[in-house]
Amino acid sequence: MLKGKQTWMFTNKPVILETGVTGGPFEANGEIAGDFDILYDDLWMEQDSYEKAHRHLMEKAVELALEKGKIDKEQVQFFLAGDLINQVTPTSFAARTNGIPYFGLFGACSTSMEGLALAAFITNYGGANYVLTGASSHNAAVEKQFRYPTEYGGQKPPTAQWTITGAGWRWLLLMEASKGNFPILSRPLLERSLTWG
């Protein structure tokens, strides 16, 4: 149900049943390293390109979320996902690997929450029983598009932003069908894009 101009209210209480989270070497040295399921010690992740490593991060995070939740990918109706590469290419390849009907999302930093809101909307209104949603990034693959090309070799100041090397995935189900105490998605506030000046 729409509440006001930009808030959805979910009466059927979709829940986040499980997550899968992967990260790279920079994340392994951070304050929240313990919140990752798998941390890789190099950016290549046994792949021959950073873009393939990016895809690997996603595929592993999806695999973890499904394993931890004891669900087969054949039970998942939709895969809502995105990344920061042109045309969400790594996500498209990960979707092909998983064989789940796929909606490609691109909202840059908002992709994760955009996917979560849309997945909750779909499950709340009976469009699916299970939806996988998530977002990912690989520092070495995306920095060349958004900031300094990695090949340029520019030095970053200590205060510069750092794009994550990681992937986070969740799968959702309606509250009535779940057994246990899970985070409920009840009222996402949808953002507006504004230009000032």
C-alpha cells in the first residue's frame, strides 16, 4: 500500500531470511571484518581479470546465502541485482551462472537498498515466494570508471573514498511462511532525485 507520496507499507511483512557477504583484502583489515562470511587475501581471487573476480564475489555470496538458508536456487523466483560496472556486466554473468530470472539494477550506491525495497514489494504482493537481491563492487574493476584509472597509478590522499571490494546478498520470504525471528521490511521510504541551484 502506498502511504503518502513515496512510502510503501507492507502488510504481509516480508523478511530477510539469510545473507551471504564476501569481501577483499582491504575489507579484511577493517573494523567490520567479522561481519563478512568470506574475505579474500588478494584482489584477483584466482581469476585472470578484476572483472571476473568481481563476478566471483557475487557468485560466492549468492551461494553462501542459499547454503546458510538451506534453499535450492531452483526455489528462487527472481534475482534482483546490480554492480558499478557499465551495463552491470559482472551481475549479468552471475545471473547467467545462477539461472534465476534476473532484473538488472543500477543505482550506484543505492542499488542494495533499491533491490531490497523492490524484492520486498514483489514478495509482499504475492509476485514471488523467494527473491534474491544484492549488490557488489570490486575496487580494482570499478575505480577506473569512477575515479582514477588504476593504470594511471595516481596516489590517493588518506581522506579519499575507497570503493569496496565486496558483495552482499539477501533472500526474502513472507513473514507468514517463515519460522523464526527475522528482520522485517515494513516501510521503505523511496528516494527522490533533486537538483539544487
